[in-house]
Amino acid sequence: MISYKPLFKTMIDKDITREQLKQLIKAAPGTMSKIYNGRPVAFKILNEICIRLGVPIEAVIAVFPGPGELEGEGKDAGGGSSPSKKKGAGAE
């Protein structure tokens, strides 16, 4: 799970509005919507924010495991079905 709380704090600290950030990084409205709704954006955008604001990535995002992400660790969800399909196809 991605959190942009560090970015919002950085914006307050640097006295930058949402509109100023949008203009500073030349972002599309959809990109800004993703940020303000906590959805992932391209690393290129995060890098641009860091460069334009003169801050490290930790001042822009924080990453936390979401519900169930640690529980599935070590499981190969896609690996189990693929060999079965191959066996099934060869058996026909």
C-alpha cells in the first residue's frame, strides 16, 4: 500500500498548493487524482516530484504492506496452474 502522506506534509512545509505542484511537475489531472486518492503513479512522476521539490523519495511516499500482502508471501499463485494446464493439454 502506498501513502502520499509524506508528500502532503512536504507540501505544507514548503508552502506549495496542489495546483502549484501540478504545474511544477507538469502533471495531467489524472495523475494528480491518483496521488490524492492514494493510487500508484509511475516512478517517473515520483522522481520528478523529488527533483522539483529537492527532497528524497521518503519525503514523497511511504510504502506499507496492505492487508493480506504478507500472508501470501512465498506462495506462487500463478505457478501452480500453469503446469496443470500443460499436463491436461498433453493428456488429451
